Amino acid sequence: MTDETQVEQQQPAPATAEGAPAEQAAAELNISDLMALKTIVEVASQRGAFKANELEGVGKTYNKLSNFLDTVAKREAK
């Protein structure tokens, strides 16, 4: 993975005649999902799932995710 990879922005669902979205949001992402992703990255790394040239990007992303989850946990503890 490289830093050049960009995430596409979600487009809002088209409205129906009644003004309601045609479909509900495709997916919701919550803190539990992010914690699961952190665990997935840890397991994949231990199993050698990443190539050497991908490790820097994976590590940076993992650190950002970990720091975010730590910040959220501290806020919830207050």
C-alpha cells in the first residue's frame, strides 16, 4: 500500500419521490469495527501477509489507528 492511494468519497443515496434515501447507507463504521481492524492488521503482520515494501504504509496506518483508538478510549474514560 502506498500513501498515494486515495479513498473515494461516498455519494449520498438518491432521494425517492417521498424525499427519503432510496437505500440506507451501505455500511456504518464504529469503534468496535476499528478495534477489529487493528487486530486484523496485527494478526496479518504476524503471519507475514505483507510484503517488505508495504510494511511502512501498513505501520503508519496502524499507528494512526492505534493512536486514534487510544484517544477515544481516554475520552470515554472521563
